[in-house]
Amino acid sequence: MRVEKSFRGISERLARRYLSNLGGDIEGGDPEGDGDVVGEEWRASISSEKVSIGPSVELTEVTVVFEGDEDALDTLVEKFSQKAMRAGG
């Protein structure tokens, strides 16, 4: 199964840390790096870009692509989304 979600107002580093706290291991071990986060039955790829909000404001939009077992992803995506929404406002 594959699920793609985008979040505004968080960083890639924070997304990796959240996924690590939810049972994943950061490839390369560096939350500042660009490695995927891998759990027992899932993998998450993270990317980001600046997006314009109105004429003068930009935010970072982080996109996480979750892949893995459907049951594992249902729980993971829900828990990650709750953390990311609280952090990003």
C-alpha cells in the first residue's frame, strides 16, 4: 500500500524524528540527512519544498510517502499526522 500526505510548517528533520519515535530507523542515522525512515512493516520517504501562501509568505511543505503493510500504515499515518498537525499549527 502507498499513502502520500503533505504537511506545512514542519521540517524534514522533525518529520524524521517523529517517524523515528514511532518505531522507524533513519537510514544513515542522521535526522538532518536525506535518508528514508524504515520501520518493521513500512518505509517513509520525505521531501520538502517552499510554497507561497499569499503574496508575501512562504512555508515549508513536507511530503511524506508511506509504503508498506496496510494495517501498519493505517496506524502509522494517523499517529504521524496527529504529531505533525500539532507541530505545524
